Amino acid sequence: MSFKDWRSRRRFVPGLRGRSCSATTISTVLPMVIAPTSSGLGVPPSASHHAARKDPAITSHQLDQARAARTPGVYARRGARDRGGLPEPVPGATNQRSRCRRARREVPPLLLRESRRRRCRALCVLVLPVLAACFSSKGPGDPAPGLSRIAANREVLIGMSGEQPPLTMTARNGELIGLDVALARVLGSSMGVDTTLVQRPFGQLLEALEAGDVDLVISGLTITPERSQRVTLIGPYYTSGKTILTRSGELAAVEVPQELDKPGIRLVALAGSASEKFAREVTPRAQLATTERLEQAIQKVRDGEADALVADRETCAFAALRFPDEGLIASSSVFTVEPMGVAVVPDDPRLANLVESYLNALRDRGVLDKVREFWLKDPSWVKDLR
């Protein structure tokens, strides 16, 4: 390589603080760079760049070695930035950055491209779900559809079956009464809005909630993992459990539900309820019938078409209290522990937070205890039923 070519490459020369070398600077600095004691080139420090250019024994490679030997640290730093045509760094003068860059140069281009593809795929796996969630969300304009509707209409629509005494039932005048009805009216009053009760069959309540026909569902809904995957259940506001209503003293004395798992026993339960699920899982050999209304299930036991009704303990106690002359017995054994909650659509967390706040406030003030005390222990309201 000629001196002209070497100069045209504009090497960085130690001591110039990053300035590129021109013909003038090279002629000035070159004598100070070449040292005979370090490189063994035999060129005196005062030799000019003309002598270096004309001497065939002095090659560009040797010049680079001289520069490296004189200032190894500077060479290691600056040589890592521009390594074309230069020798390997002086041992002990390399750093982590220069080693990484040298390793990347030694990797075949095909492997580098494949590595970039893998990184791009990994980035897509992380970013695409986030983008999909952003585009599929309702957006900042409608973060709480149910709460917005309640605030705009000054009315909350609460769904219930009306066929789950003493939680929800129909009086002689056609109005809905019961523990859940009282809770719904107190909750709406506390929120400062009107309360409208929407009566639907128990098995259609969650569908009505998902369709937007109602804002809340308060109808003896047991908090279960399956329902929690479908809706948001807030509570519990009351804890119940499964038992049976029967006319047989032998069945009423059972202590564990497995004693009911016999082919000759006829059971009945409300369709779509947790009682039906419990009966199918615990007593698979028993004969199980379902009804759309709880009154129909109680009537089957009264008529002798079913040996026992599987329901919440409050329902069984209510039936025995309402028909004292029918010989109905509510078993004293409670087979499960079932918390009951208020159902809200899962995409409305603000409404869920509001309902939970009011439930906690009503519980702290003792309102829920008074409601339960009246509807579960005071039989004076039974005469108002149709």
C-alpha cells in the first residue's frame, strides 16, 4: 500500500483527539509516531513521511504495528471502530466491545439473518397481543357501559327469578318480595337511582345480563368457578348451603349426601341451578328431574312425584313453614357452604367496584343483618304470598 493510499484512508492518529489526518498533519506527526525501540523498524524518529513512503521496507502493516506499540490503549479503542486492513489488537489492549464486534464479523451472514428473524418473531409474539387488545377494547369513550346507562337513565335494572323463596317470590298483589328484593331496593336507593325489577326464569338471568337487558342480577346466585368465568360475582352478601326437603323421616335424617345416591330415590331440583349441578355430581345413580320454577319442584314433593327436593336450606325451610300441614320436613343437615353474590358483566369494572363499595357499606352499618333477620326468621310475611 502506497503512502498516498494510506493517507487517503484518513487514519486516526494518537494525540489529535479524533481529528482526521491531512497531508500537513501526517508530515508533522509521523516522525513522532514511528519509534525504532518499539517496532524494530530501524527508522529514526526524525524520518519524514517522504522517507517512509520511499523506503520499501516500511509497509503500512509495520506502520500500524508501530502505532499500536506506541499507544496500545488508543489503538484498541480507535481500531475497534475501523478495523479494515489493520492487524489484530495488541494482547491486553482489547476490550469487550472489540471482542464482540470481532465475533460478529466471524459469524456467517446466513446465521446473522436467521438470528434477526428469530428476534423479529419474538417481538411480534409480544407486541401483537397488546395491539389486538387495544383494537378490540371498547375504547376510552365507553369504559363502563352499564354504569353509563345507569347514570344517564337514573335507573338500575335488576334481574331476578321471583321463584326462589324466601330470597325472591311473588306476593298476592303480584309484587316481588323477599330477601334479594329488599337488597335490590336498598342498593338502588343507596346509589341514588330508581330500582326496576326485571323478572326472568332463573336459567335465563345470565343471558339477559350478557345481552344488556339488565344491569345486575340478584337472585340467589351461588359464587362458583364456572359462573365466575362468565360474569363478575360480587359478595358474598349471604352464605347458604345445600340440603333437602322431603316427607320421609328416613331421608331427612341423612347426614351425608352420598346416602341419597341410590337408584330408587327420586330427586328434583331447579333447572340450571347449583342444586342441579350438585345433585348430578354427588348422586349420579339417583333419578333426577328438573323444573323451570321452584314452586313446581316443591309441588312435586307435595304430590309424591319426588322423594326429595335438593335446594338451599332457606328454600327448604320456607316450604316447610308455608305448608305446615303437608308433612314437609327440611333436613337439618347442610351438605355444602355456598356464598351468594351479585352478578355484573365482566367488562364493566367500574360498576362492579361501585356495587361492591355499597355492599360493604350496607354490611358495616348492619343493614344486611336486619334484612336477613326479617326474611329468614320472621314468618309474618308468609301470609302475603299468593
